[in-house]
Amino acid sequence: MPRRFRCLAVACVVLALLAMTSCHAEEPQSTPTVSTLTPEPAQRDIEEFEMSCPALESDGSIPVRFAGRGIDGGLNVSLPFRWSESPAGTRSFALVVVDRNPIANDWVHWVVVGIPERTTSLPENASLRLMPTGSLESKNTFGEVGYGGPQPPAGSGEHTYEAVLYALEVDELELSDEPSFAEFTAAAEAVATGRASTSGTFEQ
């Protein structure tokens, strides 16, 4: 073959290889995609049930004997509560009584855990005396174990004291020795089967 034809043939081969390489480079590259979205946690279904405080006055106020001893006439008698049947799967109850007035900053007056699942009430003056077997009272925000009655600052207006009872799927709620309302709520709602609440008012 004449030399010029050999050169032409080589040039054609080189051009063909370059064309193939260019086409290959332009092919879309498939890369696996990894989702960075975190699935939303499943919302726990907490059933509402009924609870009442039979000691409240007709206007919803708390009688003075249930107030702390720093109040004139206060005897620090713990409030009584009643509730209806617990939701299915309940193994215990946990109770908190908290002052919801803004200046009180969710002051905790009573925390009880490990209340047996068959319990449907707490009698008046039960704290440290007539608590159900197996139940455990924690420190309140006063730093004392058991019930601490309403004792709002004079002239601070009406305070609402809310009692919240959780039905739990565990035998006892794990808390610190002096739990805050936020700590109690977070721990309880993580293992709750049901929730009930009632409230009364007090002022001096």
C-alpha cells in the first residue's frame, strides 16, 4: 500500500477512537442517591380519660385547709382525686400537681409515681399517710417529699393548680429526686397510655 494511503488509514483509525472516547465520556453517569431525610417519629396515641377533685368549691376554688402552712388557715392537707377506668395496657399511674400561673414558672406541688393500675382514687390527706402500696412520692419544688399545698405570693392574683394523671405502660416512672414539670411530662408522655387532668384555683 502506498505510504500516503497508510497514513490516511491510520488517521481514520485515530479519529474513530477519539469519537468513541468522546461519546463514552458524554454518557450520563448513574449514581446512587441516598436520602438524607429522617423519618418523623410515630406519634404516641394517648387516650383521654376522666378525673376530678371532689374537694373543690362550687366555683372551682381550693379550700384553705389544702393550702400550705404558710397561709393563714392552711393545713397542708393533700387534695383528693378520683378517676375513671384506665386505658387498656395500663400498668401504673403517675400524678403531678403544678401551679400554672406564669410567675410560678410551673412550680411543682406534688409528684407521685408507681400508683397501682387498679387504683381509682386518692383520699384527702393521703400524702405520706394513706398512699397506695407501691407508690412513691418525690420531692416537690419546695424541696420536700410529698404534697406541698398552694402558697402563692400575696397580691399575685389567682393561681391555677393543675393535677395531671398519666396512665403508663410501665410499673414505675423513672425520675430525678426533685423533678421539674417539664421532666415529669417528657418522661410520662414517652410511656403513657392515657392522660387525665383537673384543676382548681387559689389566691391570697
